[in-house]
Amino acid sequence: MKKISRGDCERLDDRDPLAGIRERYYLPEEVIYLDGNSLGPVPKTVPGRVASMIEKEWGENLIKGWLADGWMDKPLTLGDRLARLIGAGSGEVVVVDTTSINLFKMLAAALRLRPERKVILSNRENFPTDLYMVQGIVNWLGQGHQLRLVDEDKVVSALDGDVAVLMLTQTNFKTGRVFDMAKITKAAHEVGALTIWDLAHSAGAFPVELNAAAADFAVGCSYKYLNAGPGGPAFLFVAKRHQNSAEQPLTGWLGHDDPFAFDNEYRPADGIRRQICSSPGVIGLVAFEAALDVIDEVDMTQIRIKSNILCDIFIDLVQTECHEFGFRLVTPREAGVVEPLLRGSQVSLVHEHGYAIVQALIRRGVIGDFRDPDIMRFGFAPLYLRHVDIYDAVIHLRAVMECREWDDPAFQERASVT
């Protein structure tokens, strides 16, 4: 393995077609931000855009803003813009609610489409809140449904005629491993099951191809690789073929086919609009709109190429610079621009002192995060990370280990957010 130098990384930065995008984000000096897989940084246009909405649209137009400024249609117009990034078509994505609420809606809709089946299949390694939402809907329905959990590599073999819904997060939040969406969706359809994909760690990180994979439903968030801010609005996808038969349980007024008729009886709107429940949170949508202005300028293939390079550099440097410190790689080493896509845009290392090591790195200005029991996560967002950032981060990691900085008592007690 050729040893990577800082000069090698500088030369990559000089040739990087995405280099200029970094200037579009607020990034503190002396900070290497490797936690965009949890929360992306602020695009510089967001504060001004939100302030303008508050001062001009809301402040001056008042209630006229629902029409004059397009507030009412923003869930749909932003959905169409987001569709490009996740391989969906016009009228198949809507930006609403939270990921968990959207997942509940999609689970309910999918189960109604397979009333004779009682199994929701997922993997044990799935994000816990997704599993909690399944447990909640099973208890709420009280119709004998069950959540069946299997190991990640047993998902396809566990599919059978009892499975109503296969629910998976495309990118494993701990390891960064990516499921082959097309292959697994095909296997689910072969046994008559429907699929729900959680794109929380995929959207904006690499090209997603929902329609090419014939996916049925999907959900996701906007505050990670899409940089829409903490608690930013979520989104959902319903394939066109299901839209007028997918009945979601939260039948709010903006999912009605004529909301301002104020009828007492609910009649679902046609298409994706029936998946809207209540009034949109316009301030959050406006922040997301400004964040999309940046990513709209970029080819997702370029993002994927740079993501692979950043991850590979990090893995190679850890292996050459920190090989004696007992780190174990749990992220797949292989990745490609096209399938098979085995790795997302993060690298995860296991170490028995992982939490304390992450805290020591944060004190040095290298921000990653930690997931129980022993996983150190480092996200590589190509829009604003430089190749030299990766080199410098690993040099800091080596210093933390050589000087045993992680052994500081201040780093041994877990905070409530890790």
C-alpha cells in the first residue's frame, strides 16, 4: 500500500471539481467536520433566506403568503426538486412531517395493501426508531401483525409468503454498509411483499435510484447530507402505481381533495398530495429550499466519486498511521460508482475506548460521533470536505492515541447525546 502524504491530498484538492462548493457553507476555522452524517452544516444562504421569509413574506404579506409566496405548495415543489436526488419522478415525493411519522404512514398504507399478510420483516441492525414505529403500529392495529428481525445478510432468505412489508434502511447507520436496493426489492416482489426504504443516510450522500429499483415506498430526513438544519423537514416517496390505493391513517385536512370546502367527510386527494396531513412548517421548508439550491448545482455522480476517494483515503491512512492502536474497520472496504454499492459516505471504526477517543478528537477540533457499544463514526460529505481534512484528521487521531489523550477522566463519562 502506497503511503499517502499531505501533498498527495493537496494535489487532489487542486483537481477537485467540487472544491468551490465548500465556500457555500459556514464551517468554523480549525474544525474538521466529520459528522455531516448526523447534522450537516449551515449553507450560507439559509440565514438570509429564512430572514427574508420572516420579514418580507410573513412580516409584510401576512396570511397572503400562503398563495403569494407559494407556502401551501412548498411540500410538493420541494418534493419534485428532491426527486432528482433519489431517483424518483415528478409527483412522487412530498416534503412533510418527520421521518418517523412518515414511516408510520407508509407502514399503515403498505399493510392495508397486503391485508392477508401479517409479517413486517426488517434487520436487527436497523435504526431503532424505525423498529419502534413498527412495534407501535403492530400494537395499535391489534390484528396479529408481527415484526420479524433477522441478521442483515439473511434478509433475502427470510422473505416468504407471510411477509407483507420489507422495511430496511438503505445505509446502516452504524457501519455504513449499503443494501443493494434493486436486488432486494426484486426479491421482495417475487414473494408478493412491498418495500419501504429509509434513506436517512443515503439521500444527498450518493445517487439513489428508487424507480430504477422499482421501490414501493421510501422515507428520509433532510438534516444530514442535505443540510436543512436540526429537525429539518422529512420526506416520503410513494411510487405512482400505488398512489391512489395507498391509504395512510393521518387523514388531515391538507390531504383532502378540497381542503377549503371544509367538508365534514374526508375524501383523499389524488396522487402524492393525499400523504400530506397538516399545515406545512414553512420556516423549515424555506431553510431546506435554500440548502437544495447548493446541491442542485452538483452532479450526484461527482459526489459519489469524491465520497469514495475520501473514504478510501481515511481507511488507508488509519491502516498506515494508526495500525498499532487496535482499531477495527467495520465499514465495507469496497465501494463503487455503480452497483454493487457496498458502502455509504461514512467510515466506522471499532475500539474499546471509542467514546473517549471521539471526545479527545472533538477537543482537537475533529468532530465525529459515537454509537454504542464501541463504534466511532466518521461521515464524509463531499460538498464541503477537502482531501487534506482527511489527512489532518488521521494525524490528530494518531496523536490522541500516542499521547493517550483519550484517558482523560473528563472523557470517560457518557454525555446524553453521543
